[in-house]
Amino acid sequence: MDKNKDSKDKGSQLRKFAILTGIAFQMGATIFLFAYIGEKLDAYYGFQEKWLTIIFVLLGVASSLYLVIKQLNKINRSN
């Protein structure tokens, strides 16, 4: 019976590790997408300085942090 509990604990830890690894990729993709949109808008409007790119990167970082915190709270509640 003790061995079955250890197996469940390892499976739970592996699941959490996979979720956290996925979160890293999600953060990278979100920030990249926002940076891409900002860069395209800068090119469309012909801005010499990359202000929209900077603004959109910061928005991407903020939104990805929000999503990470939301997912981590969900993981902690499931325990």
C-alpha cells in the first residue's frame, strides 16, 4: 500500500513539472507574439523609434505573468 502512494506522488510531481515546463513555453510565445505585433505596428505607422514594440513587449510580459500566477494558483488549489 505504501508503494502505491509513492507511485501516485511521483506521478503528481511529474504532472506538475510538465505543467510548469509548458508555462515557460507559453510565456515565451506570448511575449514573442506581442513583440511581433508591436514591431508590425511600428513599421505600419512608420515610427523611427520602436515605442509600440516596447509598449507591446511590456504588455506581453504583464499578461504572461498574470497567466502564470493564475495557473499556479490553480495548481496549488488542486493539492
